[in-house]
Amino acid sequence: MQKQQTVWQSGNLTDWSPATGTPVTLDGVNQQTFTDVLNGPSRIFYKVRVNDLDRDGDGVSDWTEQHVLGSDPLAANSSRSATGVDANQDGVVDTTYSGDYVTLVERLQGTAAAGGFPGSGSGGGGGTGIASGSTAISRTQAARFLTQSTFGPTVEDIQAVQEQGYASWITQQAALPATLHSPYILGIYNDIRGQRTGRGYSYGGSDNEYFLFGNNMMTAFARGAVNGQDQLRQRMAFA
Ligand SMILES: [Ca+2]
Ligand SMILES: [Ca+2]
């Protein structure tokens, strides 16, 4: 059983309390019968709450402990010791999280070396023997990486980094053909000498003695930065 069902009762739909009575198990199904409800002196409302079973109360469901973390569903700190958290970083521990919950959060974020559990100071996770997950890249980590290596993370890039890993993504980026500025410059040069249909550049002078402003070189770079697939190369050029 991975779920916990509880029956609650209320007389006014606002104040709820656990319903009295003891369920019985019949053919593997928990049942509870309430008597004298319909003809009682006042109305009573009932509702059923279904929660993930968390027998050790560490904030991690039994199912997750057994099938994801491999931790003990009957011991709150089976994977590591409890960790104090100083969320506002004023030097005072605000609350304490159970060790298994911290392990779950680290699993979601990636390992301590690459991200870790916020507030755990030393980075946590070391030497606890918690298996695997060491190569998992969280969306947060991927986004942080892409903020540094591109002109902004996209959903597609985050997915790619998560799937490929950092090194493979960099290798792939390096192999992409370079987004060159010269085709754009040549394009507007040809345009100004011809039909002048382009609106994406600026020029001065007269019809016969025209010239391209120097800032067209800057827009060539910006176009590459925004549209180029070789984001890493463009970002390095920018740096
Ligand atoms: Ca638990
Ligand atoms: Ca546990």
C-alpha cells in the first residue's frame, strides 16, 4: 500500500476533523461504515483525503524512497544525517530537513559537486554512498550553463544539454559551421548598389554617392548572436 486514505468530517464544510471509527479490511479493501448519519440531529459532511504514504514522516513518500532513492521508508535519516537550513542566510538555522529529504532534493538538482542542496554549506552529499545521479544535469544547471555559454537558454538547448551533457554539447557546438558576418555585409552592399529593398541596414549620402554606416557591422554581429546556431562561438566572440 503506497497511499494513505483518511476520512474527515465537518458540520460546516470549514472545520474538518478526522472521522471517528475504525476501518475494516474486506477482501483487501479498506471499508468504513458510518451509521446514524442520515437521521442524526445535524448534518455532517465527509470527505476522503488520499496522500502518498510517508511512514517515517521525512517528507519523502514510501514509493519514492523504495523506487527512486533506495532509502529506508521507516527511517527519516537513513541516507545521511539531518541538515539545518539557513534559507535567508542570516547565520541562524531556520529549519531542519530530514536527511532523506535532502537526498531527494539533491537528486532533483543534481549532485552537490555541480549544484547541491542550498544551505548545506559544505555542499553535502559527500561520502554518504548515495548511488548514481552524478551525471544528471538539472534544468537549473543546464540553464545556468547556457547563460554562460550562449546568448540565453532556450527550452530546446536546456533539453539538449540535459541529454548530451556539457562536454558533448560543447563538441557539437564547435562542429557547427560558423555564422559569418561577411554574407550579411555583402548582402546589404549588393542591395544598396541595386534595388535597395532591404530595410535592415542604414546608409547615408546621396543616391549616387552613398555609403554604409559603420554600425551595420555591429548589427551583423547581433544577427549572428540572435539567430546563429553556433551560439557558443558567438558568445565567445562577444566575450
Ligand atoms: Ca519517508
Ligand atoms: Ca526515509
